[in-house]
Amino acid sequence: MVKTTIIARVSDGLPLAASMDDEQVEMELAEYKGQAKTIFKRLNTNSEPRCSIESGNYIFHYIIEGSACYLCICDKSYPRKLAFSYLEELAKEFNMSYGNEVDKPGLRPYAFVKFDTFMQKTKKIYQDTRTQSNLTKLNEDLQDVTRIMTKNMEDLLWRGDSLDKMSHISGELKDSAKMFKDKSRQLNLNALYRKYGPPVVIALVILVVMFLRYNYF
């Protein structure tokens, strides 16, 4: 089931809204909510737009839509397709209601706390995976969740793995570009040698012969 939900601004990790959880859930997820803050701090505009992060008995699912990141903490047994469908519904409604306000300077934490009403209503719909509507969602080709990256929280906390897919790709592209440039330069030199090498050699031989002839013979 979906345990809790947090919405934050991507640029600085500012929390915008969060589900109001009961005391038991708060105690149960205190450590994991701290980990959620770490995830938000690691995000930027180049981060994976959709990702799942495993941690203990739970799994974080998040999507980035516009300037906001929508994250939920679920039991590991909860279907990924439903989790991402749930987040998509939140993103659509939140963007319609507050999309123009997210990037405003001076925005206070949890400025859109009223959005909890919609989150609680939507979460109830997604709680039971056996309801007909959720079974239908599971059978629909809503999105290919198998292609969504899955990471481990320990990698993020202890090994410093990044949620940024572009830095790795840009590094590879930079290396490839340098290699291509070096190979192109070598190929161009080889082509010049093949084209002008023989005439230059012949010209040098003629000059040497002429020099020897006029100076020593």
C-alpha cells in the first residue's frame, strides 16, 4: 500500500506538500522520511524523471513533472504500475492547481498543505489493489514500468551514487567525441601523406640530384 506522499520542488528540495499521516505511520516512517529528504537534495533538472529506490521493507517511487517531484513510500509488495499511476494523478491535479506558483521566490515550506485533501482521497482509491478499478489499471498498458530505473538507498547514502543520468551520459559523449576527434585528425594526416607524400619525395630527390650535379660535377 501507499504509506505516505511528499511533493517537493526540484531546484532546491523545498517541500511543497505532504500527506498528513497518523502517529503510528509517522513513527514507522521517521527514518524513511529523512531518506526522502536526501533524495530531494540529490535531484536536479537532469535527474532520472522516474525512478524507484529500494530501502529496507519499503520502496520509494518518484516522478518529476515540471518543477516538482512527486514521491511516495510504499510497501515493496505494492505494484509499481499502481504507484506510478497514483503519482501521475497527483502530478496532473497539482499542476493544474498550483503549477504557476511552484517557482515563486520566497515560497514557504508546505505552502500547498491543502493539497493533502486530494492526496488522501486519491490514496484511498489506490489502497486496495483488488478493487476493479485498480485491477483494470494493472491490466492497462499505462506505462512500461520495467524501463524505470531501480536503485538502492544504500548506494545513494554510502557510495554517493547520483540520480543524475545526464552527467554520466555527457561524460561518455565527451570521451567519445575526443576519441573521434583524435581518430579524424590521424585519418586526415594519413590521407595527406598518401596524396602528397610521393610527389614531395620525388621533388626532394630531384632537388638533391640537381644540387649535387651543379655543385660537385
